[in-house]
Amino acid sequence: MSETRPSAPSDLLDGYRPGAGYDECVEPAGRPRAHWEYLLRALQGLGPLELGQRRREARRMLREHGVTYNVYDDAQADERLWPLDPIPLLIPSAEWQAIEHGLVQRAELLELLLDDLYGDHTLVARGLLPPEVVYAHGGFARPCVGVPAPGGRNLPLYAADLARQPDGRLCVLGDRAQAPSGAGYALENRLVLARVLPSLFRDSHVHRLPPFLRRLRAMLAALAGDADEAPHVVLLTPGPGNETYFEHAFLASELGCTLAQAEDLAVRDERLWLRTLEGLRPVDAVLRRVDGAFCDPLELRGDSLLGTPGLLQAARAGRVALINPLGASAVENPALLPFLPALSRALLGEDLALPSVATWWCGDADARRYVLAHLAELVIKPIDQHGSARSVFGDALTTPQRQALAERIAARPHAFVAQERVPLSTAPTWIDGRLEPRAMVLRTFLAADRDGYAVMPGGLCRVAPTPDSLVVSNQRGGVSKDVWVLASEPEREVGVLVPAAHPLPVERGGQEVPGRVADNLFWTGRYAERAESAARVLREALRRALDLDAAPFDPHLPMLLRSVTFVTGAYPGFAGPNAPALLGAPDAELRALLFDATRQGSVRFALDALARAARAVRDRFSTDTWRVLGALQREFGEPLNLDDALERLDRLLLLLAAFGGLSADSMSRGQRWRFLEIGRRLERGLDGIAMLRGLCPPGVEPAAVPWESVLVVADASITYRRRYRASADPAAVLDLLLDDETNPRSVVFQLIQLDALFDGLGGASAAERTAERALLRNALAELRRGVAPGGRALDRTLDESLGRLQELLAAISDALATAYFSRGARPQQLVRVV
Amino acid sequence: MRYRVVHTTRYAYGAPVVLAHNEARLQPRATARQACALSQVTIDPLPAVVATREDFFGNRVLYFALQDAHDRLVVTASSEVEVAAPAPVALDAGPSWEAARARLASPDEAEARAARQFVLDSPCAAAGADVRAYAEPSFVAERPLLAAVADLSARIHRDFRFDPESTTVATPVSEVLAQRHGVCQDFAHLAIACLRAMGLPARYVSGYLETLPPPGQPRLQGADVSHAWFAVHAPGIGWVDFDPTNDLLPDERHVTTAWGRDYADVTPLKGVIFGGGAHTLEVAVDMVRLDD
């Protein structure tokens, strides 16, 4: 037994060897820091196997919640599972108070800077800031000068990246004022970790995060104006391709905002409006996750496709609150850092409590001399990181490269800063079944209301992927950690929904449906149904094709495979000139129709399209629904062979049924559900017709049609047997599949459902609205015309009639697109300047 | 000299425009030697929203929005302006260009601090190595600043062919430099980039220049055009204008509308429209002397 460590945690820390720098968990002598002892002992009690199990549990939860982030330049896997370490970062209450104080002071200082830059603009004139520091940074937006701050706040949201220096003091590595990201991930990390380590979390007396979420809501309400009604807030996202799109959807749903893209918005009468199916609805505030420069192509970047022309004018008129204001990134400027201590004294009359990483602005002659003499020890950064320029580590440069850099600095000194390389502190991280030290950075979050700032008691900790890496970034494979600020005494559990101070007016809204959203919901419904139709017909075809003894003699297999091609729409396939050869060896084609993501019509293709459509309206689905969607994606991953395809198709159909059930049972019957349901019904009608056309070619002999399979694919065997018992009668099967109003899979059932769904559609102009109804009436007439007095006959007119029906249903889809899914047109510039 | 300037911009759209947001910088600003007694902008069709303000550089900005479908836009700015002749400038007096540059860096001069933002690159006038190479022959050691700038302006006039067909407003300075021809915006941008390459503050000025008909011929209506030139900041003197297109120092025949870092800051009429298809554009400027 070693004397230097208390007994319990020692095993867990065996082999934990932090380097020379500061370690969050153990003192230089190897003894655990006091505030880690409880956690270490508890983890020790769990044991490595159990901890590994909890880690897997956390991953499962994250996957089911759909917590992802996108990696740029990675076409293979653009969406990655959010990585969370099961070991939290611990910060004692007393230290946190000091951090909080420093962060609030810094936010206040940066806000005063913004107040000046976009107000009287005296700091430059008074000589407190060199003009180049302000004007050479792209974040300073001249058109924003004079635009009033919402609720008087120029920096409602602020985040700071903190690192711990070797002496244990924290310093700020960078300021985030544009549209700080990460708070949503931090909340999600907490949600997951508190559930996989419940007793540990409970007994550690951790400061709770929900109050911060409430603070964000209060901020939005306070800054959105003094309307009596609940303000209408949208969260403006660049779209599903953005790195942190998950967070946009997560926050929109937690904060009760509408998730909107630029095309959903328009400025009229110096107000911002959301285009919904019911028409324009005014927007009081925008929580933006689009960079300011891209938000208004009239006054800011003219080449932006993510912006709303006139937005800045609406803000100037004081009629929309932009959070943060569009010029806020002016303080995301490393050249400001050397000036902050003096500015703090001048503007606040206080010393800066939380230091910045040591920074030299090369526009200052003395600083420049120092930098040029110490290039090898420093990190050199362009002050404006918007272009192609990036940070460089001086010691990584060859002598000629260093010379070239020195020349670039000499030519435009004001455009560069150099910073000290902070040896990051390390935090214990669970790697391959044991604790290892990893370099870490902590992002902290602040939100203002009219009175002041509140700090999220916690944050987003990120650690480096490898022992020697000092680069901590999700884009480069970093891992995140929950941050536990240890309270001195337990806090009451508080949920997100708290009793409102004033009774809230009954909100029948929350139903704003932009055309883009209606469009994506419609296609979510269609692709879910298409995947199901393809899976059903493929399952039946595979069942018969994989029966190697019987398949060569199965007279119906060719017809069934032909129907596979019809339902998937993957022509020519089993219906084309090459059909005889394909029918002889159908495996490759069947495999492609199951798994090939590039093959239009394949199950995989439909599932991908379903995921894309659903992702674009992610905030509209419950966690459970999202979990099913995630499972659907995984079901059809590797390996791509036919051996277990039948079982996988079974599971897929169950999941699709779960998706259908969840949307039927848990979506309120508003417009969103309506469009999802219309898509589903329309697709089911189209697929049912396609299957019949595939199985009953014009002039086919009744005996050549695999009626049993028809009934299996249409999920109608049981009904049929109960009614008719006898062997297959074409007229009876066709009646059941086409004309039976009580069969939920018959074509006529879909048309009747559509009729009822169309009744509830509002919005579009009367002329547009009648188009799909007229088409639907024609379709019903077409369907009924086909029924002869003695039932349907399997003749040439059947196929022709079904063909016409197919065209009418396709036309309904187009009519809906015209009337409801019209996206905001792309704006164009009258003059192209740069 | 007193003028009436009528500047008409006419867009005809191939398809209806359903929503348009626009900004006009068409109304002459007041300057030390220019007063604008009367200025109005008429817009056809009638806009739903009109708002005026001053921008960061003190220019007059008119924002307007058209919110009903329309197939044309006609913006007519009519102004009466009185321009005084500038005080004579002694090009060979004043500090050398090196001394002027050094004074900029001095932390005590508020005026210099205000000018320093105009040393920095801007979207349409960025200083590259090619620009600096072109500029350097004018900036021989110890030459008085204004003499060096006048020489630069004269060289641009001499080396570059005025060719109204040759460029759009979006021509990068390097391209103009390589092609050796352009329009007044290009020459102004080139001169500005040259000055910035030498570490000197330069700004872009947009406005009008009275054109006189050849002797004995009547003045043609609408034959005038909008014009552009540049100004350099000289310590102790202030901003001094130069017109490289005509190789002269702007006088009372130059009416100033607006200034900024480059054309992008002072675009006379810009807009973002929804719909519209292809469009055609006609611009006519009439500049008439009101003096008798």
C-alpha cells in the first residue's frame, strides 16, 4: 500500500500518469484532488466493466436521441454520433464562483465595447483602440452602426473558451459572440450522464442546468419586445448541412421556437414574417445560428443565400430582435485581447478578473518586434479567420517558411496576432477501459436579460483525441465531457416546464408550418410508405427466390420479380429487355434493390431520403419517433448480403410500423400531421397500383398471377381467407385491393382518406386549392368506372385504368407542390459589386 | 456654380418582381464646399416603405421596399446643388509622402486616426504586389505627398484607355491593371489601391461631372453620366480630390454624392428582388447649370 494515496481510488488511478502540466484530478504528488475523491471512490465501486457498460449505455442514448454533428469535407459519413466521455469534469463550487464573476465581467466589458462600436463610436477616436484593430476585422459591420440593440443588449449570448494554465489559473482562449454553439450539446450531455450514472450524479450535488434553459427563454421573452402575448421567436438555421444542426433543432424544441431557414422568412413593412401555410406570421425575435454577415444580402454580404433582405432595416426600425445582433462578432477578435485590461479599467473601472491567453497584436511596433524575435515559440493567427488564412504554430515551420511568414507580417502587421501556446491542463478520460489524461478546453455559456448576465453552471468540456494532441476540436475527433459544478448542498430538481408567473394565454399556435416544412413532412410520409411497399414486395420475392429447391420451378417468381421492379420504380430491372437473364440470376439486382444507396427506388435509397426529409424538420418529431428513425437507418447498414435479408426486412417493417404508429398516435392533428398523412396515403395508393400493374400485365392469364403473394404483399391474406376461404378468385382479390372501402390498404380507402385530409387544408388560394380536389374526384370516378357489375375482370382495360389512376395521383402530388410547397424564391441582386 | 442634376434609373423586368428591397445613395451630401438645397427621389411604382438615414460615412441613404408585384422600377433623383471652387492646392508644398505616412501612425492625432481606416484594403480596392509595383514610380523618396498623387493620377490617365464598354463595376483592380483600360470606377479603384499599397489613406468619391458640348453644338439631354474619382488624406490639409479619368483636380464642375472605401460602400442604387427574371437597365443623367 502506498502511503501517498488514500486507499479506495488508488486502483482506478493506477497507471494514470499526467505529464508535467496541471492535471484536473490529481496533484503533482499523485494524490487525488479533494473534490475528485468522492467521484473516484464511486467509480472504483462501479468497476471498469460496469463503467464500460455505462459508457455503452450513454452511446446508445445519444444515438437514440439522434445527437450528431456534421463533419465538413467528409462525404462518407457526414453525420457523426456525438462522442461523450463517461467521466465528467469536476469544478468545486468556490472556484466556480470566481469563474462566474470573471465571465460576467468579461461579457459586460465586451458588451460595452459593442455598445460603443455600434453606437457613438468613441473608443477609436479617443485612442483607446487602434483603428486597425476594429476596421481590419471582418466582424465589424459598418451598416450595423446605429442599429438599436434589442432590449438594450448588444451581446445577449456569449460564450468563452477557457483553458487552465500550469499555475492552475484559468484563462480565456477565445470569445464567442457570433452565434455561440455548444449549449445544446452541454444540456444533452447532462441529460445522458445523469441517467447513466444516476446515484453518482445525485450524490455529487451537481448544480442543475435547467434554470439556465429557463433563463434563455426569459431572455428571448424579455428582448423580443413588450408584447402582451407570448413573443414569436424563430431559430434561424443555415439548414441540415450545418455542423451543429442537431443543436439547432434541439434548442428550437426546448425553447419553443420555430426552426426556420432563410427561405421561410421575408421582410415586409420593416417587419420580419414567417411564411406559413396560413400566410405570413410576424416574428418578434430571431435566435440566429447564421453568421451575421450572411443574414442580409441587401446591406451585408450580397452573395449570401442564407439571408433575408431587409432584415437589418427591420432591426434598425426596432421591429425585430436579432439575437445576437448582426455585428456582434466584432468582439470575436483576437487583436482586442491585449487591449482588454486597459479597456476594463477605462470602461468598468475594474481590473480584468479573467485574463486572456497572452497575445501580441503585430500592429503595435513593440509587440511586432517581440513576435518576430520569438516566432518559433508562438502561435500566429490572422485576426480575421474568415478567409483561407489559418493559425500556424511557429515551431512547425521550416526556416524559409518562417521567413515568408515574417514577410507577410511585415507587409500587413495589423492583420496578425501571435499568442502564447498554453500548455492545456489534462482531465481523466475513459479510454480503452482505463483512465488516461487528455488535454482539455472548457466552453462556458452566458445569457443576458434586461438586468444582467447569468452563467450556465457547467459547460461543454472537450478533450483531445490522443495523449500528445493539444488540438481540441470536434472537427478533429475530440471527445466531449459533461461539466459538474459541485454545489455545497443539494439543489431542488427543477424541470424545464415551470409554472408561469402569469397565466400563459392558451397557445393554439406552435403550429406555424412553412411551405418548406410541409414539403418535407409530405415526403417523410411518402418515403416511409415507399420503403414499406418496397420492403413488403421484396420480402415476398426474396422468400420465394431464396428457396433454392423450389425457385427454378416456381412459375410465379418472374411475375413477382416484375412487380418488384414496378413497385420500386427501378426500371428496367425485371421488366426490361434484359429480364430473362436477370430472372435467371436475380441476386445482384435484389441486393441492389435492398442495399444500394445510389440505386433510386431501393429500400436503402428510400430510407436515406426519409432520413433527409425528416432531418430537415427534425424539431417536429418526438424523441421516441426520432429513436425509431435512427434505428431504421442502422437496420440497413453493413453487411450487404442476402443471408439475413428476410429477418432484416421483418425488423424494418416493424420499425416502419412503429414510425407510423407514433406519428398517428403522438402528433397533434394539425397541419404537420396532415401533410405527413397525405404523403403516406398518396404513396400507398400509388404503390398498390404499381404492384397490381406489375403482377397483372395486360392480357395475363389468371392462373399466371401469384394471387397468394398478392394478398401477402398487400397484407390482406387474413381478411381474404376469412371472407372467401376458397382459393384465389381474381375478381375477389381485385375488389379487396382496389374497391373495398373497409380495407385500409385498398386504393379506394386511400382516396377517401385523402378527401377528408384535403378538407382540412387551408392557406393556399381557392383556385390552387381546388386543383388537387378536382384531380381526386377524377381519380375516384376512374376507380369506380372500372368496376363491372359482376366484379372486375382481369382484362386489358384494367391495366389502362390503373395507368390513368396512377397519372391522376401523380398529378395530385404536383398540385400540392404548387399550392403549398412553394419555397421562398431565391433573391437576386440588381447590381453585382464584388 | 449651381446645378440641377436629374439621375434616372430604369429597370424593366422579364417577369414580375413580387418583393424588392433597395438602397439608394443618390442624394448629394453636404461638404465643405457643396450645399444641396433641394433633393428628392421619386420612385415608380410607389414604394410601400421609405426610410432615410445617414450611413457610417455620413452619406444620405434612402431605403425603400416594393411589396406588390411590379414589372418595372423607375427611380428619379432630382437635386439642386451649389458647388464652390476649391481653394487652390499647392501640389509641391506640404509634407513628403513618407512624412505623411509617419504622421498617420502618431497616436496623438485624432484626425489621422479617423483617416486610418482608409489605408486598409476594401473589397473593390485591395493592394497587391502588382498594384504596389505600378504605384512605386510615383512615390520617389521625399516627394511631396500631393505631387506624388498627382503624378500617379496623371500616369493612370496616360497609361489607361477610357473604354466604357470594357468593364463592369465588378472588375478587380488586378484585371484592370493587366488590361490597361477601364471606366472611371476602375481608375478610381486602381488609384486607391495604389495609395493603400504605399500605406496612405484613400477614399472613393461618387458623383457627377458636368460635360460641355463641343463648341457650337447644343447640349444633349441625358448625355451626362455619373462619375467617380478618389481623394487622398493629407495631414494638416485634409482630404484632397483627384480625378484620374480626366487628369484634373475636381473643381466646381464636380458634384459629390457620396464617399466610402470603394464603390461597394456607395453604390448609387442597389437592390435585392424576388422574381424578375432577366432585366434590362437604362440610366440617364442630366446636369444643367442654373446660373445665369
